[in-house]
Amino acid sequence: MWSEFKKFAMKGNVIDLAVGVVIGGAFGKIVTSLVNDLIMPLVGLLLGGVDFSGLSHTFGDAEIKYGAFLQTVVDFLIIAFSIFLFIRFINRFKKKKEEEQEAVKTVDKTEELLTEIRDLLKAK
């Protein structure tokens, strides 16, 4: 059982996933700080000095903190857009590699056809 667990834990996918989770957590903290400390104060300043973190509405004993929700939504949008840009950047490199491989393959196919034509001409 221990050896099976070691094989599972040491697979590349599991290690990549663990690294992704750790980096994602750190990236989330950076984005949260960016939103809370830079973006939302500027947005609040543009809207007349509104502090979004303090926005709330009270219904009886319940307090609805919609300002905190707005900040979380902005966090999500920034993280989603950042991941979109990163994936797009990676896909460009993959696309270039695939195009290069296709170019090499088409040359190989052309060489094969020319070889076949040459062999047919020799046979005649």
C-alpha cells in the first residue's frame, strides 16, 4: 500500500497540481491585496469617497455586507482575467510549436511523394 501511495504521490500530475494550488493561493492573496489596497480605494475616490468595504445594510439583527461582496467579485474578475491572459499566452507557444511540427511533417510527406515518383520512373 505504501509503494502504491508513493507512486501516486510522485506522479507528475499530482506534483503539478500541488504546485498549482500553492501558487494559486499566493496569487489569490496578491490579487486580494491589489483589490483591497489599490483598486477599490481608487474606485471609491472616483465615486465620491465611498469605502466599499464598509457598505452594508441592516435588516433587524442581520447585517448584509454587500461592499465586501463587491470586493470579492472584483477579486474574482481580476483573477479570471489574469488566468485567461496566462492561458492565452501559453496557447500561443503551443500553437507555434504545432505549426512548426506541421511544417516539418509536410516536408516529410513531400519527400516521400518525390521518392515514390522517382521509384516509379526508375521502374519504367
